[in-house]
Amino acid sequence: MPASATVDGRHLRREQNRATVLDALVELFHEGVYEPSSAEIAERAGLSPRSLFRYFDDIDDLNRSAVERHVNTHRALFEIEIDPNGPTTSKIEQFVDARMRLHETVAPAARAARLSAHRHDVLAAQLYETRAFMRAQVLRTFARELEGERVALLPAVDELCSFEAYEFMRNGHRMSRAKVAAALIAALTQLLNNERGT
């Protein structure tokens, strides 16, 4: 067998094992286990705990990689195509629906990321960049409603549309999806509807 085939086979096995570990960790996130031990992850992946760190630098690198993999799988949900010149009421309803679908889908990884970010600079930076992207998305979608001095409302609108707000309403207040949607639409309507933006 040519040496290149052996190297390619080893590389393929390494990538397959790495993917198996990441999938195992994402499964644990979905089950509500956001900071599993290396032994728990290894058991779920069908590997030995020692072998995990053939593929990852440490447990934080493993967590970061799993969060990144899960988010990248659902990258399309981060994109919101709403005409900024459309009616404010329609834009609010579309935006709330899009954000809630995103938050529901990435919730397991989002919770894990927030638990780990304080000790992992790369993950913290990724969260910061994601929040900046989503804030810019709010401003782009509601540019007309937030023009001039009304741009001071951006932090409030951004916060209402955040994962943290969604999570608090769903789990802190035990609100149904429909009630969260209604509350967000009502709050955003109060903030954004004005004589220039209706």
C-alpha cells in the first residue's frame, strides 16, 4: 500500500473520530448536560477518555469546537432577509419569528457557550462577534424606525431580540412560545412604531 494511502486513511480516521466526539458532545448539550466530564463525553463517543485529547487541546477546545460545529450546521438561520422598507408591523412579526426559530434551534449550544465563555477567550470572542452581527442585523432591518435620535433605542431593541431575553421568558417565566412571540411583538411595536415607520 502506498505511503500516501496510509496517511490519507489515518487522516480520515482522525477526522471521523473527531466528528464522533463533537456529535457526542452536542447530543449531551441537547440532553441538558452543558459541562460534561471528559469521561462522559468519551463514553458517549465510544472512545477512551485519554483518546479525546488526541483530537483536542483540552476540554475548553472541545467545547468550543462543538459549539462552533452546531452553530455552523444552522448558519442559514442567522441570515434574515426582510425588506427594510416594508411596513413596520410586518417587519416586526417576521423578525420575531426568525429570531425565535434561530434561538430554539441553537439553544443547547448557546447555553453551553455562555457557561464556558468566561474561561475561554476564543469562545468569548466568538460570542462577542455574534452579538455584534445580530445587533447590526437589527439596525439594518429597522433602519427607518431607528433613524436620527431614535437610534438610542437600539440597545433595547437588540436586547429584546437576544437569546438571553428569549431564554429568560421561556425558562425563567415559563412562557409558551406563542406568549413569548406575542410579548416580543407587543414590546417591539411600542418601541418602533412611529409616524415615520408604520
